[in-house]
Amino acid sequence: MSGWRDKAACRDMDPDLFFPTTSSEERLALKACAQCPAICECARYAAQHDRISG
């Protein structure tokens, strides 16, 4: 990894957390994103690579 991914709050978290199946998993994912210094870069990457559904 390099750049914004190295700064991501979720870099050591299980990626499945970001595909929540429960409301508590959703809260954990949102909490990680809320305090993440790389949220803008991550959102831009996700949008450019069809990772966000509308």
C-alpha cells in the first residue's frame, strides 16, 4: 500500500466490516470512517472504481 491507504483508519481492520450485516457492524464501520484522515481520498477512489452504490 502507499499514499492515502497507509493513513486509513481501517488499514488493519477486517474488510468485511464495511459490508455490514448488522446495525452494530454498520456503526463500527461508520465510526472508523468518521475519524479517518483519508476519508476524502478513499471516497474518491471508491467512486472512481464503482465501489459506492447509490
